[in-house]
Amino acid sequence: MSNPTEPFPKLDVQGELHPEKNKDLSVDPISSEVAADKEQGERAKEAKERAKRDAIQTLKTTIIVSGIAIAVIGAIFAITKKLKQK
């Protein structure tokens, strides 16, 4: 690595000037951490939005099923009333 007294690490001139000869893949750890944090944040945001959509979809389904049940019960009462009148 670098010497703690040096302000900057030594540069690999041959690796920089001839990248096809450089077989080592160097990754900037700070950039990869930032990218990983950003991806995790996006995943968390998507999961939160998905949970919100699921809750809304469940509420819609409940309201529709309740409406159908009320309509069926109303129809049964109407038919029963007509049959009693005859």
C-alpha cells in the first residue's frame, strides 16, 4: 500500500498508460459503497411502494366484495318480499 507519511499513494504508471497489459482489476471501494447504498435505498423505496399498493389493492377488493354481498342480500330481500305479497 502506501506509506502513512506520503500524502498520496504511488501511481502505477505502466498500468495507467497500458491498460491492456494491466490484468489486475482495481475497484474504488468508496464508489462501490456509494453504489451499494444507493441500490439498497432504491430497493427499500420500491418495497415500501409495493407494500402501499398491496394495502390499497386489498382495500379495493374488500370494498368490491362487500358491495356485491350487499347487492345479493338486497336482491334476496326483494325476492322474499315479492313472494310474500303473492
